[in-house]
Amino acid sequence: MTLNDLSGVFHITMKAAKDVLEMSVTVIKAICRKYRLYKWPQRQLQPLARRLKVLKRALESSQDPVIIQTTNMEVRRIKQEMTQLCGGVTPTGIEIPEVEENSV
């Protein structure tokens, strides 16, 4: 099992993740340590996920190109931060808005 396998449960508590994955917390921690992820990312991901929801609404409701560009940049920054918190793996349990990659 790798961090990619755990990426779908990073957004929930480790206790809930163990039930979903049907394995012990000890095994989950061992996998995380193997990939140098020493802290379960759920608490750090929560505020970022809330921020992404706000940004998604802004993207859906705005027609202003400046706002769209700024929002896209912020979404990319948050996605990068989430990936960094999760040991280099993008968490799959969190909805991340699609952004245009060339809108910098």
C-alpha cells in the first residue's frame, strides 16, 4: 500500500480512515512514515478545502477575467499546498475545481 492508496482518506480523521480502509491505525501510520508523512494531514486540509469551495463559487459566478485569473491562481496555489501536506500526493477525497493551466 502506498500514499496514493491513502490519498482518498486524507481529508477525514485517521480513526475514520482506519474504518474505511479496514486496517489498524498502526498500519496506516507505518505506511505514512515509510513515505515520510509524519503528520496526518486532515486538520491542515480542512481549511484549505473550505477555501476551495468559496473559490469554486467565485469561479462559477464571475464573468470578470481578472477575478477568474486571480481565482485560478489561488486554486493552483492551494492545490500545491495540499499536495505538499500529503507527502507529494494530491488528495482525491477533496473536490478541487478545474482551472485553466494557461491562465497565468
